[in-house]
Amino acid sequence: MDQEVKRMIKSFLPGLALVAAFWLVKWLEIQSGYLLTEYGVLPRTWSGLKGVITSPFIHGDMKHLISNSLPLLVLLSGLFYFYKAMAYRVFAGIFFLGGIWLWIGGRESYHIGASGLVYGLTTFLFLSGVVRREARLMALSLLVVFLYGGMVWGVFPLFKGISWEAHLFGAFAGILFAIVYRKEGPQRKIYEWEKEGNDDDVDDGPDAYWKIPTTQVTLPPAPEPVEVKPEPPPVTIRYIYTTPEKPNSTDEKN
């Protein structure tokens, strides 16, 4: 099997396992008839602190579960494919930090679902591609915006029954880890001509042309201008000699 195909399959498996766990929990909830809402995050209560770990696995209904399953599958596949070396750290950081912030700053109500994870992964993948300026990662950022750009409205308290705080704190966690890990993982290729001080045409030796001392050269003074008067054009005098006519030998009389 081609190595690239193997890599894609391995990147797909963590998201598939997590989504399968979500569905298993929902199936057990339906079969048992026991609502698991009390395992959500209940802010600023010790009993609600356990929800930091358990709440992402609990969903209110099938529509809620389906709306989180596909985005998580896509986003986690992108995370593990492009950021394999730090994927688990990023996922765990968003998972726990987003949950802790929700427990501290959320409304006094049970918060359930994996939407905070979805928002955290979305902001991480988008911002990581932007700050790294690497072609493939920027393409992934554009894809994330295209697929989930409309989610931005979910961080505002516009919809009843929606935990916008979970969305907001999850997004903040994604932004934070995108900044923290900006120097790790894939980076933009730096070409030779971009490296500072790497100019093959510059000679740093002692005989470098820009280190040769300048010698002052004194030029002789320019000659004084001489006024030259033009000579008048030569005058040619031409003499014409004529012989007068002789008078007639007889005079006329009146």
C-alpha cells in the first residue's frame, strides 16, 4: 500500500474512534433510558467539574450528535494528517482548557456536547495555516473557512438553548494553541535568497571591494577659455578694363 494512503488512513482513525465513542454513549443512554445530562459541565460547582471530561461525550438528541460527528471527523483527520507530531497535545489542550474555561465562565446550567471541540479545532487549523504561511496549510485554512465559516455566529448569544460559551472558550483555546505551537510542526520553506546574510555576491574578505580605502585623486586645473575671433572672409576685387570707342571722322552739320 502506498505510504500516502497509509498516512491518510492513520490520520482518519483517531477521529473515527472518538465519534464512535460518542455514538456508543448515546446508544447506551437510549437503551438504559437514563439521561446523562447531569454529567455535563455545571459551572462553578464541584459536582459539575467532572463534566470537563464527560460533557463532550453527551448529546441532547440525535440531531445534536450528528451535527458534531461529521465536523469532528473532518477536523481531527486534518489535525492528525498535517500536525501529526503535536496532534495529541493540541487535542488534549483544547479538550481540557476549553472545558475548564467553560466551568469558570459559563452560565449556571448544564453544558453538554462536543461543540467546543469543533470550534477549538476549527480556529486552530485556520490560524495555524495563516501564521505558518505554508501553502498546504493555508489551503487547509481556506477549506476550513469554506466549510465552517458560518460557525462564527455560534460564539454570540443569539440562539436559545445553545451553549455559546462552550463555542467561545473552545475557539479561544484553539487560538491559544495555534500561537503556542506556531514554531512546531510543518513550516514554510525558506529559500536561500531569503536567508539573512546569505548573499554569494558579497565578499566579506579583507580585499572586499567595499573595504578598499578611497584614494583622493587631484585633477589638473582646467585650461582658461581662449577667445578666438573669427577672421573676416577674404575680399576679392575684380578689375574690368574696357577700351572707349573712337569718334567718327566727319562731323554732322545742321
